[in-house]
Amino acid sequence: MTQCPVCQSRDGFPCKKWGGMGADGYRYDCDVCGSFIFTRSAAASQYLDFTLPFRAVLSRRIRLQTDSLGSQDDIPVVTTYDIENLIEEAPSLPSPAQQASGIIRFVGDYVIKAAEPLRQFPPEFHPLVGAVDRRSAEKIASELIERGVLIGIDASDLQHQYQSIELDLTLAGWEIYEAEKRGVTKAKTGFIALKFGDATLDGLLDQHVKPKLQEIGHPLIDLRDVSRAGIIDNIMRAHIQDAAFIIADLTHDNPGAYWEAGYAEGLGKPVIYICEKSKFDDRQTHFDTNHCTTVMWTKNEPDEFVEKLAATIRRSLDYQ
């Protein structure tokens, strides 16, 4: 066994190291972070004196990407470039309240699938819910038990490896779980699904849409804001689950935007469709969406568009 170069095996879970993996680096199979290749240049990097929060962010990125890949032969590669990008991005972990929601989802999803309580949180538990380490994640779980949201046994006084065991949701917990699935949350942030690389649309978002929505108290994010070093499905799902509403641009008939809108619709989230006006007039959008409310945009009338969009969001969230 060896020490994981990312999480440093701080919680005592095993990590195996394999040499010569064809990517100028070593493969690590960490019970916490998942499977990944750490290049030799990254290992020799000046940036390896990471803070604990930075290690937790990197561990979470790797874990989410590992879980989104179906093949053991197709695993994330961490390079110096990835590390530099992540440092420049300076992302933060989910807030304690978001971690609590993640714990509720984690337990609820497991119980529904297995039809039995969760025996104990697995090693990958804290990076998946976004905690800085296992101890802090277990602390939030313990508070959820005290508040009557989770059912569990406190095993910390039993010389047990895990603090909480035999976990399930109470009726109050299931109500929270179902409310989040339906999109009934206190979130304020919006998420936008779109085709990247359209200079006109990117300018419209950066110069008009995002400032306007920030002004009305609903910051808008896309995956470029949160994941430059590897855009992956699980990160996208997590942000859609946590969002108050979704904006989907259908100008380019982008399959990803349609998928993300459908995923949000399935969760019961308000989805606001937008499209460049001439495209909609000429070819409309897919027949499953062309009857839905769609806010049209043109590059020459950005102010009118953002006002209509803001008003639509207000109506969708049931306030004036």
C-alpha cells in the first residue's frame, strides 16, 4: 500500500500504486479518490504543497470523473496543466447546507436501490458529498440524525471504524429527499445548458444575462464556471440538482442542451428555453419543445431579451 498523492490517505483507507501506465505517470487506485493516473510532471510539480481544501476539491473532481466512466481502462489523468487550471479556477467545496443535502440524497438513493439501510458510509462518501474530509462529513451526518432527518446508530463510542452505521431516512428526511427530486428547494442559483463556442451567445451571456440575473439575486452558472479541468456528467448533474431553475439554449439543436433540459424537467425543475430568433422562425426547435415557452434573443436587442428572460424566471419561481 502507498499514500495517495491527492488525499494523502488521511482517513486510513488503502491506495495502490502501479507503474508505467503509458501516460508518463503512475496509476493509483484509491478507495477515496477512485482510479486515476498522476503524471510524473505533476508529481514533481511545485504545486504539491496543496492545502487541505484544495486536495479535497481535486479528490472530488477525480472521484466524480471516475464514477462517470464505465471502463477500468478509461480513467482520469491528472497533469500539471490540470493542476494549474484548478489553481487558477480557485473553486470551493459545496457549503455545509449543500453537503447536508448531498448526504440526504446519498442515503436516499442507496436505500431505494438496495431496499435496506446503508450499513456504513463508504470510503468515497465525503468527496461525493463535497466535504473536506470524512470527519467533517460524519459530523454533518450526526447533526442530521440529531435533527430527526436521518436514522442511524452512533458507533463512535463502540471502537468502530465508522462513526455512523445502519443509516436510513426518517419520514421528515424522505419528505426533504422527495422535495429536492421535485425541485422544491431554496436554491437561488440558475444553471444554463448550451453549446459552447458561439461567440455571439457567449458575449450575450457574459455581458448581459449573467449581470442581470446576478442583480435580481439569481446568479447563473455553466460548466465553464465550475469545471475547466474536465467537464464531466456527474458534476453537471449535481449542479442541475442544486439549481433553482435551468435555462436551455436550443439555437444549435445541441443534444447536450436537450439532455440537460430533459434531466431537469424530470427533476421537476423550472426549465426556461431560449433560442436565437431567426433560427426559431426558420426551423423552430424539436417538436417536444417548440410548444414550450421560449424566450427569443437577437444580438441587436440584448436589453429587451434579458428583461423578458428575467420576467420569465420570476414567474417560474412564483414571485413578482
